[in-house]
Amino acid sequence: MRRGWYPQPFTLPHQGNICRAAVQAMEKAGIGCGFMKEVGVKVWLVFAGCFCAGLLLFALLYNGFGISQPAAVPQQAQGAISQVAAAVSPSVVGISNFRQQGDVYDQISVESTASGVIIDAEGHIVTNHHVIQGADRITVTLADGVEKEARLIGADPHTDLALIKIPGDGQLTPIAFGDSEQLAVGQQVLAIGNPLGMRFARSVTAGIVSGLNRLLATEDGRPFRLIQTDAAINPGNSGGALVTLDGQLIGINTVKIAAAGFEGMGFAIPSNQVQEVVEQLKHHGRVIRPVLGIRMLGEINGELARHFNLPSPSGVVVEPLPDGPAAKAGIKAYDIIISIDNEDVGTSLELQEKIASRKAGQTVEVKLLRLVGGDVAQAQIMTVPVILQES
């Protein structure tokens, strides 16, 4: 081997000629190739190869091929978030709930704060029912710091929505509604609200839509479908806005579930449902819902289906309420409802959702299975028209 010969060097971006630099450095230290014996040359080549491999590994990790370097948010996305936040934030307000506590001799005023969203130029603001619940007085703090008295238009505990109003002076910035039915899992969204009070007014957090139609039950057991997001929703964010990168409202933030060991899950009421509830609150001050007039006794599971020799484990066992629409239509105790308007009913939640999607005064076709003496062989399958009543 002749002096000055090196293996073909390689180059990495921003690193230079690594092998040649390594070898030259070692030659300067007196470890030249010319005076080595053949065995020394072999040892030298092994050492140089290991040294170069180490430098290569360091270079790869340094240049971001390792897992330790987080991915940067694209500059374009950062700009979009900033623009949307600036455009939408004036539509998000602070809401203060003042209520009296204590006895008649020692009363104190207790204040709690949360968020709301301006939805029209007339001064209507949507928020959560639990935000204004029990309030003796409600005030709204606008983006410019101006505080105004608000009056309650209506509230709906079932959807946790409430509508309040402040005087419209032509200076309000209403938000634009989006279509929550067009949302997709993974779509980027922003949550805007007032976490921990007005001290952190109109805070913006970014995330994605983690899930759609997440079914939760309310305190009265009714089904409730929500948007799930990983955007941070903290105390005080309730009633705030969940918006797309187009700046459109697609949800009202309502609840956060947190447990030890994993990140909290935020939920929002879909904008399409918000609009439906708001219209009823504007006109009636409450939400008028249809009722079938039944008590649900249980669902047909696999065990019951086998016991009664039923064709499938689906359907809801019901009992009519006295003088209710179901009783008036002839539905009896222990009848099994299997469909509404030819739409199969498998569970209690499905039955409630199908009734909730109708209107009071509407006639629905209830298909049911009536066992005679507990014997499916003598069961009667019938369809009963029922006129739904107001709740």
C-alpha cells in the first residue's frame, strides 16, 4: 500500500469530507501510512473505518434522522392559525355569572367566569347552560374590554346550551357558522375561550378533530352526540368556539374528560345542532321535543332472545305511560319495539335518537312484537301509528 492512498471519501450535507478529514488529522499526529508495516496498515484501516462510521452516525442523528428532533410546524400553517385567531377572537366574549349565596343576613355575591360566542349583529350570544345556571346577574366582556349587562333568552339543559343577549350597537363581530356534517377526523381546528377567567381572555389552542358523533349520555339519560378534539379545553373555555382554519364555527366547547395517565379529551356541541337549538330558544325560550310516552324496561340481548326464541337480539321492551301517546295508540306493557318508520331499533339509545329526530305532532309508525303467554310462536307483529306529543 502506497503512502497517501485513502479509500474513496464520501460527503454528507453540511458535514464535508469526513473520512479524509479524519485520516489527515491522524497523519498530523504522526500516524502516517508510509512507515507502517503490512499488519499495521490493516489495524489502521480497521480503526479508521470505525472512526468514520462513528462520525457518520453522529452526522445522521444531528441532521434530524433520529427521533429526538421534533417536526416543525409548516410556516404556511402557522400563518393560517394566526390569521384565523385574529379574525375570530373578537367574536369570543367573556361571561360572568353572579349569584347570591348565604342567608338573608349574610349574603355574598359569587362570580364565576366562562366563555360565549357572538352569533349575530343583534347581540345574541350562545354559551353553555351550566355557565349561566343559577345566575342572578349576567355580564358580558367584549374583546375591547367593554362590559355589558346581558339577559337570558332561553336555555336547554339537555344540550347544555343557553342563549343570552346584549344590546346590539353595530360594533359587534358575529361569527360565521360552518357545517359540522362536513367535518373529517384529523381536520385541524382551533379552540378559543377564556381559560381560568378573563386574565387569559381569548386564549387560542390548536388541535385536530379526534372523533365524530361521540355518544355520551346526559344526566337524564338521553343520548348526546359530540365532536371530540385534542385541542386543550380548560376550565373557563366552556361556551367558547371550536373553529376550522376557514374561521367557521363548527362547535361550542362544552366538557373535558381527564384521567390520570393520558391527555384530556375535549368535546364540543356540533354547530348544526347549536343552530337548531338556538332557533327554538329565540322563538320559545326552550326546546320543544317530541315524546312517545313510554318507559323503557330493557333491551333484548342475546340471552333474552334465546329465552323467548326471538329471531335476533334487538329491540326495546317498553311500558306505556298513563294517558301518554303510546298508551292512547294501544301499546301495552312488555311490548318490544323493533322499528320506527321502518328504521330498525336495536337499543334504547337508538330508540331515543329516532324519536328525538322527529317533531311534536308528527305521526310515527311503531313496529312492535307482542308475545302471547311468553311464547314467540304466538307472538303478534303489528305496526301502530303514534302521534308524538310535546315534552
